[in-house]
Amino acid sequence: MLDCIIVGGGITGLTTAYELSLRGLQGILVEADVRLGGKVHTVVEDGFVVEMGPDAMVTLKPEALALCTELGLADEVIAARSLPAYIVRNGRFYPIPPGLFTLVPGRVRLRDLRWVSWRGRLRAMGMPLQVLLRPVPPDADVSVGSAFRRWAGAEFTTWVVEPLLAGVYGGDIDCLSLRATLPQVSTRRTEFLRSLLRPRSRSRGAVETPFRSLRGGLQGLVERLRSRLGSVEVRTGRPVGEVYRSETGWTVQTAGRERWQARHLVLAVPPRTAARLLREAAPDVAELLDRAVAEPVAVVAYAWPGTWDWLGTGFLVPRAERRWITACTWLSQKWPGRAPEGWNLVRTFLTGGTPVPWTEMDDEALARAVWQEFVELVDVPAIPHRVWVRRWTDGMPQYTVGHLTWLETVERAVARYPGLHVAGAGYRGVGLSDCIRQARQTAARIAG
């Protein structure tokens, strides 16, 4: 009997397998797709390096970069160029002050919020006092939208908070939980107040970007993890059909009738996928996991030749603009080596708030509609020579109001089944570092 079966070959599953291999435990990792990496998907074609999933690691959460160093990839880590990013309002571009990415209006100058009216700016500058006078009770869970409207006003919430969070969660801020998405605001109020009141840096030099990647794309992390799985076998292209529970552990059977037994089972897949697998073996857990909410997202990338005088790493589009594009990254300007010399490479990011439901469109129609809007915004005098489209039907887990209560209930239910573990972006953090942290914690519990 194996020590562990891991279902799911994304970053969570791979890191769990890596950690178990370090401890000499025997296991098998089963992945339905023919490739590993999950939503980490780097397309490398003819000199283009196109990220169709996440495109960066952040220095604010150290787990991903620490893993890269541990795996001998430190020399491959590159920093994004220190160029501005923009907010779109009424079709115009406004540079985002670097301090604003922490959603702390007190750390930026009033005149830097040029896409917000003076009335809206003054209202937002009163945020420290409002947080102090109108706090969210520690045990309460409210939406991000309702909290920030109370503290910083409707305009700042609509044109600043919503687009900044959309790049991470892609959802409706009136549904997203403040406690789950911004714990530093809700549960660490004293620390948050100090950050609001701390004086701004007077430095006028370039602000170091917190974004990092690998020279050949984030798929390099996937490949290096795969190469270090000594005692854990990998089987790709094997959709799991059924999961059974017994007194000695867990049995997993694929659609092709392959079967393995182990003392531990790690479901490193989206919660609703895990729910389907546990329908018979752990029906109460399955019922809870089936309540998880996810937002479909799409990535459409374009490449075209020529030079273009647009200085920046990309832009965010608030939902109030009612456009197709939620965010756009100019990959060939943000990262070195992402496109051949003389070529532009951009990728656009779409969520569910598009003028027409894009899930009902084919790839060609979707790419055409998004490019038309991109040209309208940026005024590119060109047509794309290369197009890449990737849809993620369960792309963005939504930490809606009540998420942490749901999570605690899930964890209590899972604990009633010895050897069962669930981990991944659907639970305690959607970023690469969050998934790596959960994977290491899961492996430690199994080894213990």
C-alpha cells in the first residue's frame, strides 16, 4: 500500500508530491490532463513566451520565490520592469500610484488620483478616521464593497478598489468577503490603521516592482518540481473516475480502470471537482464542497510586429466601464525576453462581467471582439499576427461572504475521515505562494 495518492497535478499537487518525496514517502500523483501545472500554463512558440494562467510571483508572499531558490532556480528569476500600470476611466488612461496597490489611499498624494474627482479623493482621504469610528466587528463578515464604501466612499470603491481586486479574484466586490480576501483590513485593524497613517516615502526614484517570474515562464517551476519527484510516480492523462474508502485507507480508480490504494488521499483539485469524487465515499464533505463558487475567466493574447509608443506594463478596467477587458498586460514590455525583437505581445484577461456572455462564443468570435475593444482603447494601427485563447471554466475561486465559516465547516468534516486532505486555490489563498504554503502544510500533516 502506498503512503499517499495525490489527485491533481497543479502547483498544489506537485508541491505536495515534492515535499513527500523529500521525506521518502511512497506515492502517486494522478492528473487528468496530459500536461502538469494546472492553471500554470506557459505557451512557448517561435520566440514568444505567453502565460495563459498566472504570470507572476509576488515578493509580498515569499513561498513561491523560496521554492524557486530551493529548487535551484534563483538565477532564472527575473523582475518585471518598473513601468507604470494604468486605470481606464471613460476610455482614458491614468497611471496608478505604486502605493495604491495596497488599497491605502492615505499613502498617496491627492493629485495622483487623477481619475477620481476631488470630492471622491477628499472622501477617500478620510479613510483612517472612518476605519477607527466605523470598524467592522472582528467576528462579522461583510463584503469588500460595503466596507470600503463606508470607509472611503462610493467613487473610490468603484474606480479603485474594484479594479485592483479584479486582477486577483475577478469577482463582484459586493459578494467577496472582506475577512477572506483582505484579512489585514478586517482582522488586523490596528496594523492597518498604522499603515494608513504612516508617512509616505519622499523618494522620487523608481519604485521596485513586487512582481517576479522565471526567464522562460512559470512553467519552469512546474518542470523543476516534476524532475524532483523521486519516490512519487506521476501519471498524466488519467481522469479519476471513483474514490473508495476502507478501514485501511483510500482507493482511487481511473476511468481506464487503473487502481491504487494508499493510507492518505490528497485532493488538490477545485472544490467542486473534489465534491464529485467524494460523492460516495464522503457525502457530507461532498455536499459542502459543492457549495464553492468559482468565476469563469478567459485569457486572450495577441502578437503583432512593429514598434508602438505605449509606455507601461498594462492596465485595469473597472466594471463600471462595461467593457470586455478586465485587465491587460503588455507582456513584451513588462518582462524581458517575452517576444522576439520588433514584436509586441499583450494578453487580456476577461471575467464574467462582459457585454455578451463570452462562454457562449467560439474562440474566433471572442478574440475578434476583444481585439476590437483593445484597438479602440490603445489605438493600435495593426492587426494581430498571432492569437492565443485559453478558457478556464472554474478559473477564479470566489471567496464570497461566509467563505471562512464554510471553510471551517469543511475542515471539520474532512477531519472525520482519517487520511483525507483537500488543498488548493479554492480554500486558503488563490496565489502561487498560497497554494505552495497549503501543499507544504498538507505534506507535513501526512508525514506526521
